[in-house]
Amino acid sequence: MAIKNDRKDHKLRWELLPLPLMEDIVKVYTFGAEKYSANSWQNLDDGYNRYKAALFRHIVAYEKGEVLDKESNLPHLAHAAWNALAILYFSNKDNKQMTKEEAKKLIPVIQAYIEGKQIQSRVKDETISADAWFDDSNPAFDSLTEEYRIKPTSKYRPFKNAQECWQEMQKHQPFAWLKTKDHIEYYHYCTIANYTKFTDDFDEYTFIDGTPFGIKEQNT
């Protein structure tokens, strides 16, 4: 039986990364996200040169004997390392161009954002989960490093029979209570039978918690 040798396979040795030191860099990311917004640094005009200048400022401050940045109270060298990563980001970004296909995919999403719809994004990374989408209130629309989509909405349909209705009703409290969609009247659903006009009830009522009086069918 052959034994894999990660060293000979030239796999990346993530264990060499000094994680305790990385924590200070992550603190710089967190400080920036709280002061501005998450990942807004990626939208800075002329980012390469501006972050390069900031890197030198932190290095010079450290060389003059100032260990901590006065505003963030974090190490100047952690800020310098963060700026180095930002420079790396922009050096990669500036060497790439959006393709026509990427632009075609992004335009409908941007239009939906203008219309006030919720946009979701995730990092372009094959190692992350396919479900790693998150609500993005300030999307950068950087198709080189991230993917974007309009947040899926759930579709509901009327119950097909009494069994479906009974099973779904048990998930909502108070049990068997409905309200009209105009919130004017409330009803206790007393009788469930296969002859019940579920389509009419679907059009008129919701559960008390606001969920449509039907079955969630799929995401679109």
C-alpha cells in the first residue's frame, strides 16, 4: 500500500503560517470593517499606491519607536502586514480584466441592487462550501474575487390534500390559527378535509406568523 507524501506532492504547508501573529492582522481587518464596512477597502481608487504609502507610514512610525497605532491601538507592524496584503490584492486585481461573460452575469445583479433587492455574495474559492452565500448590504461587485446573486425567494403552493395541510400546520404556533392577508380578521381552522378548497384559502390567508398558508416548493 502506497503512502501519500505531502512533502513530495508539493502541497501548500499551511501549518507553517504563524497563526498567533495572524490574529493581530485579523484585528486590523476587524477594526477597518467596524470603522467603514466589511471589504470596503477593496473599492479604494488607486488602492495599490495608497496602501503602499500607508504601509511605509506604519513602518516609519515603528522605526521611530511607536509600537502601537494611536487610532486602533494595534501594532504598527500588523497594520503594515495588512497593507502588504492589500497591495497584493490590488496587484493581482490590476493584472486581470473582467470578461464579457462575467459582465453579462453581473449586470442583472447590479440592476437588482439598484431596485433595492437583497444581494448575496461569496468568495470565489473551490474549498468553501457551496452554501457559503451571505447577505451583502454593500457589495463591491468585484467579479474577479467574488460571486454575486440575487437572494433566492421561496415559492409556495396551495396544499394538495388534508395530510399536507395537517403536517404543515403543526409547524406554526398558535396551532391552526390563520389571519387574512389584510390582517383584519383571524380564524381558527377547525376542519381539514380533502374537499377543502385549499387554493382559495392559500389566496386569502396566511399563518399567524406571516408564512403563506401552503407548502414551500422550491427556491428560485
